[in-house]
Amino acid sequence: MRINKFGIMIAFLIILLFGCSGKEVGSTSDENNASKEIYGEELHYAINAQPPTIDPHITTSSATRDVAIHIFETLVTLNSKYEVVPMLAKSWEESDDGLTYTFHLRQGVKFHNGKEMTAEDVVASMNRWQENAKVEVLKGATFEAIDKYIVTLTVKEPSLFVLPSLTPTLQISGIMPKEVVESATDIGVEEYIGTGPFKFVDWKQDQNIQLAKFEDYQMVDTSADGLGGKKEALVENLYFQIVLDPSTRLAGLQSGQYHIGYAYEPDVVSLLERDKNFNVYAPVFGYTNLVFNKNAGLMTNQKMRQAINAALDMEAIAETSLVDNYRLYSSIMVKEQDNWYSEAGSEHYNQNDPEKAKSLLEEAGYNGETVRILTTREYSYMYNSSVVIKEQLEKVGIKTEVEVYDWPTTLSRRSDPNNWELFVSGFPTSATPIEQLQYSPGYIDGPEDEKTEELLQKIRTAKTQEEASKYWDELQGYSWEYLPLIKIADYTLPSAATVKVEGLTFFSTGPVLWNTRVAE
């Protein structure tokens, strides 16, 4: 196992929030020698990919999520320990039979258009989100407005996972005005209106997305923690600068054009670490993986998937794509998640066995068909992993092509099963294993088999954590045989900020830019 040289192996990795330096800069003295900070009105954050949309209900794109969490809020959310905490709901009760959850909404919360948020907005938003996200534990569930500030959620079966399912770290369940939801088309909502600390202002394609401080924002009266608690917009304008080229992101950070930059290459990180003018952040976001298209074509054949898994050298892939920013082990859930960490199926991980791969190819009836790996250069770990995987697959006789597009085009092509066989992705840390995208019926990898569905149902309906953990252990072991995807490694995408940035934190959802400001 490689140890992250940026110090990401902290005692409890699931706490993914990192504070910035707290260094005082830019102060002036008055005639009484009292210190007073001067802060800028703008925060510029250089991101590495253009979001396909800012509508969080309809995509699992992390580029969408990183912007959207500053605009939209959820009924409940996660703290730094991945515990469910209030957000737009101030409290809730669960019925004795576990089938009904009653949420009491905070009163006086305003949308960015000035309208007060009420139960009808929550119901419309949650129904649309569930229709798109297709969260299995909520299958057949109903949201209902009881009065202006009370919403009930009624589920078909009791489950330990109902509340966590409302807080995904991708495809977030943001609350929008009812009229915005009802006017949405197949390509998304026409207006980006939420209740968050920042409101949408403008999107210049291929340039930037501008958000502005929402003056009427109603904060939760608890300390900031993860995605919960106090959220304060400390800058008047927040710019997500779309900068695809990593050298441009570096030059902009060094010149002061950008205050924060995302997804820097390891050599750049080493350079910035040695510069006292910058702080480097390397939180663990989740794990990289190779996704199979099980909807159509070659990868519907389990033996074909097993052949690819047998061929892969995970360390070579991770070393090339992530350099030192990775950890190698087979568990889908991170080591620090005591309830969910599992070594089941570990014998199938990182096999690097070309002869076994060739034997499985014969069993699969492989006849020289081309395997297409869909990828983008905008996430360098995806592209670099794809190149190494191509080399490894060709060594065992699999004809492979890497098809490279910009990020929105990649996502668009990925939605059509006829366009690809393999796709390297990154999944964020989730609170529970059933929230993993490969087990979602709405994810692009295709259907699960009967045994997977049976075990997922047992986990969902488990009465205790012990029982749920036992079934998860069984499912993970089986998943390494069935292979909905192949885990490559835990990963991080290092970011850097000028030391003038104060209050910056990270979660598995990426950077948290509320409670963040820039000293001048």
C-alpha cells in the first residue's frame, strides 16, 4: 500500500474536512495599533471541467455537484462523520413501525427568487429527484405535504437507510421552487433557484459560472460541520473559473488570478508545497474504478469482465494516474468505516495474472472485437488510467481503443450503451454501501443480477447494523465475482490555495466555499 505523501492518512479518514492555515495576512493598524483585516469581495476557484448542467437532480457529474451544493440545499444533510443532521428540515420523527418519517420544516427560509420555501416545494423537488435518481430504498415511497411546514415520507418497508438515502454525495436532492420543478424539461430546469448561501447569476460557457451572496439567506444556528451547520457567504461574488488546462490553472494561481485551484498534477503539487505562499489540500474523496457497460455488447459477458479484472495491475494504474495520492486495497468502503470495511473478495483484487486472463478470454468466446474505453483529459486520472489499462489489456490480446472527448461530450456519449464498453470514473465516499452508484438501478452501468438484488434487499431491510454488515460482507465478496465494476484505488485530487484564503474546507463532495474568504 502506498502512503500518501501529502499526509492524507489521518486517524479518521472519513472526517474529510480540512481547515486552512488560519494565518493572518493583509492587516493594517489604526492609530491605536488595533489590527483590522481587509477582505476581498470576490473568490475565484479554478475548476478542471465544465459541468454538463447545474441541475443536480439529473446527473451524477461531480462538476455539477461542486457548484450546485452552494446554490441548493437538502431536507437533511451529512456532518463530517457522515451522520444525518438537519438542514431545511429542523427536526423529524420516525413512526413506531418505521414506515413514516415526519419532517418539520424551518420557517421563513427564502428561495433566491424571494418566495418562502414550503412543504409543496419540498414534495415537488423530492419527487422529481427520486424519479431521476431511482434510489432503491425509496422505491414506491411517497412524499406528502401535511401542512405548510410539515412533510411526510412514507416508505414501503422499514430500513436503517431511509434517512442516509436522502443525502447522496452525487446527484444531490436539492430543494427548488415547485414552479421551477414543474417547468423542467428533459434537459433540466430552466432556472437555478435554491435556498443556499449563494445564488446563481451567470454562466459563460467555457469561461466561468458566477454566483453571488444571497442576502436573505437563513442560516442554521449550529456550528459548521461537514455539509451541515452554519453557512455564511463571506464574499459578494463566487466565480467557478472553467480552466481545462492544468498549466493554466497553475499560472493563474501563481499570478493571483485564481485564489484556489483544483486537481493539480503531482509535480505541480510538489512545487506548491515548497512555496510558502500556498497551502496544499489532499483529502480522500473516494475511489477510482473501471465501470463496465452491462447494458449491451461485450461486457454483458461475466467471463469477459473477469478476464479484464485478472489482467489488471492496479499499482501500475494508480502509480501512473495518481502517483502518490492513492491507497491499494479491495474494500469498497474505506478502512476507517468500521461498520462497513470488508476484505471479502480480496483474492480477486489486483491479480495481474495475464495467463488467467487469457484463459478466461477463451471461456468468454472473445474473438478480437474492439473494446472502447471512453474518457476525457479534463480529469487526468481518468485519461491516464485509461491509457495504462489499454496497454495492459492489449498484452493479453484484447483489442482496445481509448476515445477522448471533453467532459460534457463524454457524459453525453456515456448515456448511450452503443458508444462504449469501459469507463474510468471516481466515486465519492458514501455513508453506506447501498448508496454506491454501481448498485443504483439508475446508473449507467446497467442492470444487476438476481443475487445482487437479493443481497441489497437484505441489507436494506436488516434490523440491526450487525445484520446489515454481515449481508454487505457477502455482497462485496460476490461483487468481486460478478463485477459490476472494478475498484482501482482510493484517491485524492490535490487542490491548492493562496495562504490568503481563510476557512476553506473539503468534504467528499469537494470544496466547501461558504465560510470562506480572502484576505487582501
